[in-house]
Amino acid sequence: MALEIPQPETLPVAAPTRPGAGLASIALVLVSVAFSIAGQLTLRSAMDRVGFIGRAEVSAPLSTASRVAKEPLLWIGLFLFGVSAIFWLVVLSRVPLSVAYPFVGLSYILIVAFSRFILDEGVPLLRWVGVIVVAAGIVIVGLSFRRVSGI
């Protein structure tokens, strides 16, 4: 039993619903990812201000929650995530999830880079290798989106 792979010219090609819809959709994905990254970095900064949450803090959840809730950066980070979610909903109305979701991998790449160069976190070589693998996957998905959308 052989696996038959159709030739590219026999695959159905969906055109964008209007001129520029493909590029606009990619832009919306990138805006959503940018807000998500900003939210992550802001939440990390908020938790740096709150400090380590250990066993003692977990055993006093109301006190810990109160301390965390008083941190303004926490609310800013959550707001940024909310904005990201709104853009993401627009993306999902326009782009197949199998195309849109791999672009979220951009956040993995940029978060590792920002963590290393802005937050001064140590990033081992093996993690950079993983980032390169994720980047390659995003390029492949992007090329498939180009084929389907006609851009």
C-alpha cells in the first residue's frame, strides 16, 4: 500500500475574500502575538516585584492573592493579554486555526530573546536550538499560507 501525495497543482487553492486580506490577516496575527509578548513581559516584571511565591505563601492563599492583586503591572499585563485575545478572535474569524496557531510560535522565539537580552536570564544553547526549530516551523507554515492565500 503506497502513500499517494497529490501534486501541488491538483490541490484546491482558496483566494482571499478581498485584495490584501491575506496580508491583513498576517498583520492581525502579528499584532495579537505582540500584545501577548508584551503581556508576558509585563506579568514577569509584576511577579519580580511581588517576589517568590513558596510553600508559606501557598498555605495563605488570600494573603498572597491580595499582595499579587495590589501590583499594578499585573493588571497591565492582564489587560495586554485581553487586547491580544480580541485581536486573536478577529484572526480566528479570518484564518484557519492550523495556519494561525503556529504563528504563536513567534512569541516563543521572541520571549526567549527578550528574556536573555532584556531580563538578563540565562538561556542555554539547547534552548536556542529549540528556538531555531520553532522558527523553521513558522517559516514552513508561512510558506503554506502563501500557497493557500495566493499572496
